[in-house]
Amino acid sequence: MLAIGLGFVWVIRFEYLVGAYWWKWVLAAGALVCASSLFAPNFLVSALLGITGGSIMWGAVELPHQEERVDHGLFRAHPARAGRRKLRQGEHAHSHGSKLGLGKWWSF
């Protein structure tokens, strides 16, 4: 539960400090942590590595959505954000369609 709970926090902080542009590298790191769980010496370590790796992979996929939430003003943007590379360069580019407001991710 701790690894999953911290996943929410690190996604917000990572997007704030680094940005969502590197989400594929974070996904690869999560996959490596999951793969390392296959070679763990016992069940408890294997389970902890698998859960942590899964949480990292989920967070990597969530990073572009977090960037979108920052663009909509739901979270604070980094002051130097203008100079940082963004995942989507278009003004109205949304990962889940062109619906006004929060996009399709908000309307289930």
C-alpha cells in the first residue's frame, strides 16, 4: 500500500521537476524493477519488487495525464516550465480527445 500510495506523490513531483517528456524512460525503469522481481531470493522481496515496479509503470503512463492536468490549472506548474520540452507541443492537444475543460479522462 505504501508503494501505491507514494506513486501518487512521485508522479506529481516528477512532472513538476522533470516533466512528462521522459515517461518512456520511467516506464522502462519500472519494467526493469518488475523483471528483477523474478530473480528475488524469496517471495516477500519478489512481491515488494513487483508491486513497486508496477506502481512505477503505472506512474509512467500517468505522467502525460499529469502534464495535462497541470496545463488545465489543477496542479501547480514549475516556474521554468516555458523553457522545458513538453510531450505535446500543440495549444489544444489533449491525450484523450478535444473535449473542452478537463478532457475525456475526467468524464467517465
